[in-house]
Amino acid sequence: MIRSYKFRLYPAKQQVKVLNDTIETCRHLYNDSLGERNADWDVGYWEQQNLLPLRKQENKYYKQVHSQVLQDVLQRLDKSYQAFFRKIARYPKFKRREKYNSFTYPQYGGFKFKDGKLLLSHVGSIKIRMHRISVGTLKRCTVIREIDQWFCCITTDDGIENNATGRADTNKPVGIDVGLLNWLTLSDGRVITNRLDFEDHAKKIKRLQRNLARKKKRSNNREKARIQLAKTWRKVRHRRDDFVHKVSKILADEYTFIVFEKLIIKNMVRNHHLAKAIMEATWGKLRLYTAYKVERRGGQTIAANPNGTSQKCSRCGMVAKDRLDLSVRTFECHGCNLVIDRDANAARNILKMGLEQAHAEKQPILVRQRISKFASRKQEAHVLGCG
């Protein structure tokens, strides 16, 4: 199983300068290569890779960067084109200085661990805080710049296959209905509320954004204001990620088969009255974090179509003729006289649909593959600094 470990780096002042120069060189290579491919569509990865020795002769800065790091930049651009042709991403854009914040050593040898430090080729030995031991064969190392902090993402292969089997383990199943009033409503009646309150941070961000807009472009004061705003956003992101990680661990520890709603967030945020609340709910991130934790323990996480789950009775299956208003929080069935919370009824229906979907022939394997591809794509976007 491929695993990733993220550790904090503490480079010296001279090493920070070298790391920044490396990122800037990679950014220039990315933009130059993108310009070449825009001008000539016949140019691809292999043609640009063969031109790297010539680039090193013409530009002295390329000689100061490890050759495999430069090759990975071209691979990153090629992956962006492949994602565009598969219609899962937009056309690649030229990267501004703030939008390119990482570079990767694709093989062990360009990076090593020596005397409790991370040894990077062409950079040097950097102090690292390893709060946990990475298990498996070292594969890749991505150095990430996050405002004024530095991190490394180590990818390993422990040689253990995924514990998830082709048949769903439904010993401890649960269906989850997400919402804005009740963040998570489980099919067993449990309700998990979103305790995060970002009102104070929202006011501060609004004030900092106005302050940034008043600064003169390319001035030192504008750069200071930009960094202060980015740090505030980072604090909000860390709080949100911490909460989602804790909730996803609780779900993974207690349940082996979890059914989420298959929501299309980009269509839901078209409602401008609820767009902010929907984005702050981070339902997609919760599903992503829960998926890899559950599958690592041998369980499964799938997504079911939520259409009609609020109007259908979870006991007798009778569908209400009139569409329930969102202000009505209680579901009453006229067939079996069931009176239950609206979200709990929807969660039970979601669980039933998930069990039917899992017991279908080959369906669990296909669903698990789609979730694994979605999780790896989001993880790669986060590592590359574009997600």
C-alpha cells in the first residue's frame, strides 16, 4: 500500500535561499515548457526531456537543480495535459510566483535520511521533525513551501496489499446524511454537529483583504499584507482539517461499511445564498479522509444516489406525494404511521441503497476503484499545491 507522511522541515537561512531558488527555477521551466507546447502541439514530454541537457548549457540555474527534479517538472506539466484531455481538469495555466510552491525528488537517492536529518541533493542536510516513523520502501520526496514554513511529503510502499476485499463487510454498516443544520446524521440515530465557528476569522480575513487591496502592487507592504492574509487562511484550514480528521477517525473505528451521499458540490454551490455554508461544511474532504482510513482497516466506503431519500419512508418504502419543505424537520409516514427525524429517515434510506449497491455483482470493486482514484487525485493535487 502506498502511504504518504508529511514532516516539518527547519532549514537554515542559506538553505531557505537555495530552496526558494530551486522552486523559482522549476517554475520558469514549467512556464517555458508550457509556452512551447502552446506554440507547437506536436511537442510532448519526451521531446522536452531530450532538450534538458541543452537547457542546462544555456541556463546556469538549471545546473544547480537535480536532473530528476527537472524531469519531474515536465512530468507534472504532462499530467496536467492528460487531465485536461480526460476532461477532469482545466487547460494548464502559467504559474505565478505564489502558485508554484513545491518540487519533487521522484526516486530515492536524490533524497536520503542521514543522522536524523533529510539530505537533499544540491541543497544539503536539513533538520527535520519526524513525529512518526515512515514504514516501507522510500519512493518519493516532495518539498513544499507553505508561506513561511517548509514541509516534506515522503511517499513509501509498505508492500502490503489493500485489506479491502471484493465483498463488502457489512457487520457494522452505517448510512450518513449530511446537512447544514445537522452536519452529520447517522442511520443509527447519532447526530454529529459542526462545532467550528469561523465568524471571528471571517471578520479578520475581510479586514485583511481590504488592507491588501489598498496596497500598491509589487511593493514590500503589499507582500507583508499578503503573507499576513495567507497565514490567517492557513489557520482556518488547519482547524478544519483537524476537526475532519478526528471525525473521520471516529467513523473508521466504529464502522466497517459506510455509505455517503453522492453529492455534486459544484452544482450545489450555484445557490449563492448557501454557497458559503456548503463550502465550509467540507463534506467532500470528510468523505475523502474517511475513505482511506476505513479501507486501511479492511472496510469499505461507497456513495449512493440521494435522490428521493427525504420523501421515502425508511420502514415501509412509501413515497410522500408532496415534497417536504426544508423547514419541516420531522418525517411522518401515512402508510405505517412512522414519525422520525427527517435526516435520520434519509440516512436509513441511504444505508439501504448502499447495501443493495454493495451486494450487486462486482459493484463493490468498481466503487472502491473510483473512490481510490478520487482520493489519489486529491492527494496529488494537495501535494503539488494546486488543491
